[in-house]
Amino acid sequence: MRVPVKLLCFGIWLLSLHCAQCQECLRENIKYENAEPAEKVSYDDGETLKVNCMTGYTGFYRLKCEKGEWKASIERQCAKKKCSHPGDTQNGDFKLTEGTEFVFGATVVYTCKKGYEMASRINQRTCRAQGWDNAVPLCEVVKCPAIRTDGEVTASGNTEEGSYGDVIHFECLSSEKMIFGSSDIHCTEMGKWSDDVPKCKEITCTAPVIKNGEVVDHMPEYRKGAILEYKCNEKFKKREGIPKCAKFGWTIKPECDEVTCSLGSTTFGIKNINPEGKTIFKVGEIVTITCSEKHWLILTKETSRSFTCQANGDWDHTPVCAEIKCEFPRNQHVRRLEYSWEEPKLGKILNYYCENGYDKMADSATCTKNGWTPNPLCAKTCAAPNIPNAEIVRGLESKYVISSRIEYQCNPGFKPEEPVEIICNSRQQWTGYQKCTEKVCAAPNIPNANIGENQQQNYRINAKIHYQCNPGFEPKQPVTITCDSKAQWTGIQQCTVKTCLDPSVENGWFIYNHPSNKEQIVYSCDTHYKPFTGNWWDMVTCSDGSWSEKPRCIPKEECGALPSADHGKPQQFTKTFLDGQTTKFACDPGFKSKDIKCIHGTWEKPVCKEDVRCYIPPKVENAVITSKPEDFYVDGSNVTYKCRSSFSINGDSTVFCHNGNWTETPTCGAQCQKPRKNFMKLANEKDVYDNEEILNYKCIEPYNEIPEGRFICKNGKWRGNFDCTSKTCPPPPYVENGDYIIRDRDGKVITEVQYTCKSHYVLSKQKQYYKCVNGMWETPPTCLTQCQKPHKNFMQLVNEKDVYNNEEILNYKCIEPYNEIPEGRLICKNGNWSGNFDCTSKICPPPPYVENGDYIIRDRDGEVITEVQYNCKSYYVLSTQQQYYKCENGIWETPPTCLKPCEITPEIFEVHNLYPIQQKDYLKYGERREVYCKQILGIWTQASITCSNGKLNVGPCRRYQ
């Protein structure tokens, strides 16, 4: 029994020992970075331990062993110790080799600045546990060796111990010698001088490279006192002075300066200068100077001119504005001019007297920009001529001096047709006079025609004759002919016989009604057949070369042409109907009928009964109906009224026929244009106002004596008074297509103006200045349209230019082969040419001109063009698909037009909030394009743009699909 008991006790001891070991904590389970290892291998349950960090790190951990596991009560991680700033070195820098912080193990390396070198043996410092090791390195300046010169050269500067950056300057002792080499050297960062010590040599100079010029007679070397000859390129000039070779080189630097011209005063007498603010100009550059009022450019008598800078530095003319003055009028037969010692200035008016035998051309002489007016002041004159049946077209004056020329044109219907020129000769008589005699057409001779009664032997210009061709001749309609301005009949049509071919009658036969006249035939049909009209015989008539209808025979048991009925519509068809078949019978509008039946080859009798209707719609003043008039209108039909131009409709434009009566008709009232009044602010401003529309306005200071008012548009006119005025004067009158410049005021109120016209318009009077006298303005001028150069082919203009003034005469000559009428003349009448463009040939005139287009010749008759193909310039498109146009019987087919494209610009895209474009583009007529709109809240949208003859239409932005 003892052995088992011992064994049992030993087992219990081993078990208790094993359980005690299960409660221990092991050193190997402590796993912190950069921490020192624990002293013991294991620790008992409940035992505590402090774990320290390795050298160079800060922090610690406090642990406790609990049932075989470490529990931390304090955890301060091990982090590298920080070092202070490593210290700066003078004339040097440092940089961390890695990382960005000064911590344990970090190393900084020092480097010296340019011109300095490291004096310390060690150039780095490392952060240790106790701080930075080593001392801060030192940087010393780089030194250069001492300078040694020969007896001819002197050196100034730190020659014994030069430091980086020091400069040594060298000179020759002798004034007859110069430095050969660098006169200045410096100590570099490498501890060497930038160049060798120079020597002294005899004074010489070398030819320089001259920008924009070159040396004349170039030599390798120039001795002291030698002069350098050089020249400059075009538009450049030599500097002032003579370059001589001296000890320190050339006495002046030989350079070529750009040639320029300068302006003097830019204010006296000057209105504006273009370009503005610039006073120095290069060769070839241009400046435009406009003198102010009462000044002109000296020696030119012009108020505005361009000046060009020339190659010699002078202007081509003197750019100076001077006061306008007038000299005594010599060689004008003036006996005395009343003025004081001061030379008369612009606008000065003086009395004057003429020599015996000469007449004054005006009561007084006026100093103008063009000298004294009138010009001449005194002259021998001719009396104004009396020319019956004519109109003076050029040279009309109040007085006519010797050699004056008048050109007159006989009135339409009088000859000669060409203008006549007469001249006032030295005997004060008119020479070259021709009477204007009436032109007539002789009575026409037209065979086979009846001209009618009251024939005359001669007919005046524009007289008309009506004649009718005899029976059996064509044309059948009456013909009207006119005696034209050349005394020739136009519109004559010869009377010619017109016949028909013999017809063929199937299942029938025909005879001529009269054998001598084949204009009518009578026909009948064979047995069991009848004419299509239903009779047993019928007749057809030849008219205008064709039979009134084709003779036709149909079986007797069938029905052919429909019978007639009161208010029935005749119906033309070739179909036949069998026994028992029916068809609809058409009646006139306002009537109705039933179907009719074919019974044994005969139609039932049709009847048209009257239906409800309306008659002609009521007339509305200043309106028309957009459809053709009818005798009556069926119930439920409608018509639409449309007002004439510049009128607006009141009420519904469409009216209906209802139970025999028209619904209420509208009225048309004239529209009013926006009033053109200055110093007036319109409350609801727009270009056109409808009839009965009210317009409110306010007056602007100083014309607000009556502060505001209102008008009503009544049939095209404003009802009410425009009462914007002041106590002294109303605003200056408005001139259409013109404007005015204020010349004088009474306080803020305008009392004198100068009227001007916009581009391509001219004043109707020579007078420009208008005053307000006793509260009334002088009657203002009007602005007349100028004429553009006519675009006509095969025409040579004698005095060609782009624009012609009102009343100006344009002479032209016609070019072969369109010179049947060799030449002509036109007169500009308020924007339109008066006269005919008569360049033509016997076959055809030249092809019509198409604006913004051109043509390609496709066919000719000899040299005369008879067919062309039209095309348009870039981005323009033809108005029709037809491209080829012919001249037939001397008349061209109506040509197409070139439809204008639309310009697309960045500004238009910006206004419509579209996605921006960088440059402008074009959209052809009728073309459509999708463009992006600017994003809103990150959403893309699109818009459509279309072009309609130059007008760009931009649609709304819509969600992108």
C-alpha cells in the first residue's frame, strides 16, 4: 500500500507544479519596437514590470502579469529623441540627408556658398542621444594669388591677396599706349583670376560690327586718330559726331539710329490726330491730322491730310495747322475791298467795289476756306437764257460769267434727245443754242387690221392706238401700240391667218359649213350611233388653230355629255354612261342638285335649287380681302381682311357667312411712326405704334417748361401737341438721315446748330448753320441720298467713282458688241439714277446684274451673250434651283437673287447665353445648326439657329437629348 500512496502524492505535486507554471508571463511575449529587453525570462502572476526605451528614444511601458498575460497600465511609445537646431554657418547652408525633422540619427551636411570653401575637416553633424556631435563647420572665402605686372602696366585693387569677387583694374603708364587684353579682371570662385594680366601696346582700334549699317573701306586695324567711315541701311542714319580711334577705343560709338519724324505742337488748331497720342514716327509711317474749325494745314488749304515720314527724317508736307485767312483778291477786277490793316480771317464779310464794265457777283465778299466767295467777285455776265420746252440739267446759276456753261435737256417728246450745251461768250451772248421741237410718230400701216376712226397723220409721244385684227386673223384680242420717246411705235403685232387641220370622225362623217370658210364643220354619225352631245348632228368651230371640241360618235343606247340646267356648272369629261347608271350633277355655288340617271341613252333633266348664301362682304376702308371676289358665298365659308401697309387691324381679321349674313367686320387704322423729337423721353418706346395706341412722354431739361404729355395714334397721325420747349426756343428741328452740331447756346438752351448728313447722304442746301430767332428756328435742310456706282456690264463710266452726289451727272460709253446706242448720260436724283441704261445690241442686252453674284457664259450668238449660268459668291445661295437663263426675243428671263448669309460672332453667342466660340462664322440662307448653351446646374442644353436672308434666328435652349 505504500508504493501507490507515494505515487499518488508525486502525481499531485507534478500537477501543482504544472499549474503554477501556467500562471507565469514570459519575456518573449513583450514585443514593443525600440524597447530594451526585460531582465528575467519569466515573471510570476501579479508581478509588475517597467519596460524602458532603447538609447536615443523616449517613452516607457508599465506592465503587469495577470494569469499568464501581460496587461499594460501605461503605454508611452518609444519615439526618437529630438535635437535642437544644428546651427547655421556663415556663408554656407546645410541640408538633411533624409527625413524632415531633427531627431535621433538624423544627419545634416553643410555646403559653402559660391566663392567660399570648407575650412573644417568634417562637414556634417549627426543627432545623438546627447545632442549633435561635431562642431558647426566653417566656410572661408576663396583667395586668388598675388598680381604681378611689368613696368608698363599699373594695377589698382587688392593685388596682394585677392578674395572672391575682387576686381583688379589695369592701365598703361604711357598715354600713347593701350591695354592689350582685359582692362578689368576678377577673382573667381575657383580661386583663379578671370583672365591673364594684360600688356600694353600701341593704340589701335578694330572696326566694330554695326547693327543696321556697315564699315566703308574696312581695315583690320586703325591707329590712334584714324577716322572710321561707315554707312547705314535704308531707314537708318549715322549718329552725330565723327568716331576717331583713341586710347579707350572710338571717341563715339559708331551706331545707326532709326530715322524718325516728330510732330511739333499737337494742340494748336488741331481737332484730332490719328493715331492719337503718338509724336514719333518711323520711315513710311503715316499720321492723319484734322484741323479744328477756322484752321487748315499750312501751304495746302486742306483741313485734313495724311503725312508720311520720309527717309531723310522729314515729313512729305508740313504737319502744322494755321488760321484760315484770305489775301486781297487779285486779277478779279476788284477796285476796292473795305478792310483794316489786319488780314481777313475765315468768315469775315466785307463790302467791295468792282472796276468799270464788271458786275458784282454778290452784295458782299465772304472769306471762306476756298478764298473769297463768290468767285469771281467781279465779272462780265450773260442774262439767264429762256429755253422753251427744256430743263436745265447742269450749270444753273443766278448769274453767268464769261465762259459759263449751261447744259439743258429737251423735255420728253421733244428733240434733240441729247443734252445741249451753250456757252456765254466774250460778247456776253449765248452760243450753241438749239430749239426743242416736238417729236411725232407717223400713222402706222398694219395690214389686215382695223385701226378705227379718227386716225391722224402724226401722233405725239406716248400717244396710244388700239386696233383689232380682221376676222380670221390673229391675234384675236385688241392690240395697243405706243409712240415711244424715240418717235417709234412699240408693241406692234402683225395680223396673220390661223387655220385648223381637217378633223377625223370615227363612225361618222362631216362637211364644211361654207366651202370657202373652213372655220366651221357640221358632222353626223352612222346608223346606231349619235354625236356625244346627244343630238343627231352637231357642229364644231375652229378657234385659235384648234377645234372647239373633237367630233365624236357614241352608241345610241349610251349617254354622253351632261345636259345643261339653270345655275348648273358645265362639266367636261369623255366618259360615257350605260343605261341605268347615275352621276352627280354640279351646280353653281349657292345651289344644290340630285344625281341624274341615264335612261335608254337619254339623261334625266337636272334641276339646281337655290341654297342659303351670302353676297359680297362689306367694304373696310384701307383693307382688302386676301381671296378672289365671288358672286356669292355658301353658308359657313369665310374670308380674311388684311390692312394696307402701315395700318393695323382692329377686331377679328376673318369673318364668316352664317345664315346668309356676315359676322362683324374689323376696321383698319393707320399706324404711327416713333416721333423723332430731341429732349423727349418716351415711356413705352418702340418703332411703330398701332392705331388708337397711347404714347406717354416726359420732357428733358432745359426743354421741360411743360414737364410731360401724351398722344394718341389716330389713323397714322399723332393727336396732341409735342410741347417740349423752353421759354426762349424749342429743340432744333429733326432732319431725317441727319444730325446737328451745337454751335451756340443761351445758358443750356441751344440757339444755333450746324446740320450734317450721315454717310451716303448730302445736304439739300449749301447753307449749314441755322439759328433760332424770336423763338422760331430757320427752316432746316433735308438730307438727300447719294447714288451708288451702277453695276452694269459692257459700260465704261467716263468719271468713275464709288459714290455720286445728288444732281451729279454720270456720262457713259457702251462697249462692243452692246454699242448699238454708243453713249448716254444719267443724273443722280435723291439716291436713284434718272435716265435709261441703253447699252444693248440688236439681238440681246447684256445679262442682268445680280447683286453678290456673277455669271458664267454658256452660249453666244456671235459675240452677243445669249445664255448664262448664275452663281453666288461665298456663303450666298441662289433664290431658285434654276441656274441657266436665256435671252429670247431680245428679253432675258428674270434672273435669280443671291440670298444673304448670317454672320455668327462670339458677341451674338454671348448675348444669347450660348457656349462661346473663338472666331466668327457664317450660316447660309435656310441652313439650320444645333449649338450648345452654357451649362446651368451642370445640365447641358441645346438651341437651334437658323438663317433667313441675313437675319439670324436663335431658338430657346432646351434639354439635350
